[in-house]
Amino acid sequence: MYSLISKIVEFGVRIRNRKYENGKNVVHSRLPVISVGNLSFGGTGKTPFVIMLADILMKMSRHPVIIGRGFNRQVKGNTIVSDGKQLLADISSAGDEMLMVAQSIPVPVLSCDSKSDAALEAEKLFNVDTIIVDDAFQHRKLHRNLDIVLIDRETIDNPYLFPKGRLREPLSSLERADIICFNGDFQIDETSSEFYPEKFKLKLEKKVLSINNLLNCIIYLPDKFPFIDYRFIAISGIAKPVNFILTLKSINFEISQHKIFADHYNYSRDDVRKIIDLCKDIRIKNIITTEKDAVKLANFKELFMSAGLNCFYIKIGLKIESGNEKFMEKLSRIFN
């Protein structure tokens, strides 16, 4: 049954892509557009890559704006999350990932329903010279000057369309990509022959940048974290919760329990009270969560504090392990 549905999905994807192949239905921005996307549903590191890319562009004396859907937000239309100087939206109007981006880097951030419409609006709203579009590989309506696609090990090991696998479109769609980024613990030479050897490839490495106290905003370097000998309850509402635990183990956290919620989960006061009750039941005072979850759990600081709990989140970044020089060349080229 899943195989049949996957074939129907593939047929629909091919029909949709064909609509944009002649360029007639494509919207052009007057600014260079960089798309950061993937082929699969969630968990390949798009958001950390977007933040890293914006930082690289700023060091090149560029002025980027970041636009994205703002998944699970409660409003319609375009929302200015940040003007590059201050936050102008909350979680309900920004969405968790766009709010996290806006808190991480001082550039304008726009949550939107239509990425192509938002790109044109961003030209007018902000004094910028580059548009970064989060999760835009499937948004064919907007012309892009550089198409970057992230791939992880799971995508390679399970190359089937939804619902049989995780793919949103076939691996053959990588033909449209300008740069393929391998994010995870595998080598490029294992996959180069399968994934378009003529394409430029980046190898990415995930790293823990810091461990942040959600309640008092104190930031610790991973090797300076004073609570490392304590037990923790892990809380996550992300696409790949197992990766969160593996990351925590890599920095020697002792996790007693892992409370898993759905990806992009919106926590309620009742959810937080249940988390607090769990901490009391097993006599643990320390909670560790993801940065994406932290932007939502921050609304319940008073509950954690009144319960006498410590609440931390890890901040994840990406590092280019190989291909950096050529990547910089490709970025420079789109501005010439």
C-alpha cells in the first residue's frame, strides 16, 4: 500500500515540477536568492545551516534577509520577526524555527505563507542585498541564484518517497541543486558516484556551541558546564529525537528519561506541569532541551522556577569540514 501511494506522490511531484521547467511561472527577485532546502521531511540541519550561511555572508560585508514559512504559527500573511536589531514577533506569529533564527543572528527575518511573495516584499521592507530562503527547494515558483540541498545518512539509506520513506521528491531532483551538503557521520566518497559526481559537494560537521540556561540566560561552553555530573530529563519536540540524545551523550550528559513530543509541538501549561511532576517523581532537578523547544518553553519560566528546577538548552551549529574554499567562490560568484 505504501509503495503505491509513494508512486502516486512521485507522479504528482513530477507534474508540479514540470509546471516550472519553462520558467513561465517563476517569480524573479531583483536581489540574489539563495535557497537552503532538502529532499526529505525534517531533521537534516537546514536551520543551523541558514544561520551559518547568514553569518558567512555578513563576514563578506553582505546584508542578508532570511525568509521562511514559520511552521505552526497562528497567523496568516507575512510577519516581520526581526528587523535585524530587535525582535518584533512572538512564537505564535513567528513560528518556532523563524523565532530561533531571529534570536541567533542579527539580520531581518520574515515569516510568510508564500516564499515568492515574501521575497518581493523583503526587497521593499529592508535595506538588504541577499535573500536566504529557508526550506525552499520545493518552492519552484521563486527563482534562485544558488540552490543548496542538505542530505543526511537516513535519506541515503531509505531513498523512498513518503509514506514509504522520508522523501518529498525523488533523489533525481538533485539535478536541480547547485550544491549538495552531506550532514552527518559519513564520507563524501561513499556517495559521490550515486549523487551526481559533477555536482559540488560540502561536508558538514555538527557541533555543540554552548549550553544555555533558559531561566537566567547564563551561557556555558560545553567543556565548562558545571552540571555535567548530574542526571537530566531530556525534553524534545523535533523531527529526530534520537539525534538529540546522541548529541547529549557526545558531551557526557547522563539522561535518566527522554520525554518526546511531536515535531514543532506547542507546549501548554498542562504539559509543563506534567514535566515538573515527572521531575518530582524521579527526584531530578535538571531539564535539558533543544534550542527549538526552548523558544516555546521560555513562556513557562515561572513554572520551572517555582518548582525549583534548572532548565537548559543546547545550541547547535554547523562547521564546513571540507569544500569551504570552493563554497566561498560560489557565493562570491552570485554577486558578480
